[in-house]
Amino acid sequence: MGARHTGVTQGNRKMEKVELRKLKNGDIFKRKPDSRNIFSRQHYNRPSDFWPASFTCSDYYDIGRSIYLNGSTQVYVGFDF
């Protein structure tokens, strides 16, 4: 199953919508095209008895804040900040 890219234009650049699992460790993304928050994809968390499988995503501007997202979550890349 191929990855589908959906584009959103921001200024002169076209943001692409991709699955989180397609990004490399350290790549930055937004959860919504008009969001101010920028996240960095970090390590993969294997599933356990207590948590589902997920990726740790760190807030770019607040290193103490992290969110945990499923690999199939659609995110936006290719933006200027």
C-alpha cells in the first residue's frame, strides 16, 4: 500500500500530509496545517501490557513536553518556521 501525499500550501511552500511512521527520527512536523506547535518525531515505543505501540514526539519549543502518537497518525511536513 503506497503512501498518499495530500498537499496544503503555506506561503511559497507546499506542506505534505504523511503518516508519522514514514518520518525519520528527528524530523519535524505539525499536527494541523495552521498549528503553531511544532513537534519532533523521536523513538518508537513497543506495545506492552499497559500501553499501545506509539512514537514519542517532543515539542520543538518545550523540551519537557512530549506526546505519544500512533504510527498511522496523519501529520504535515514541508513548512517554513
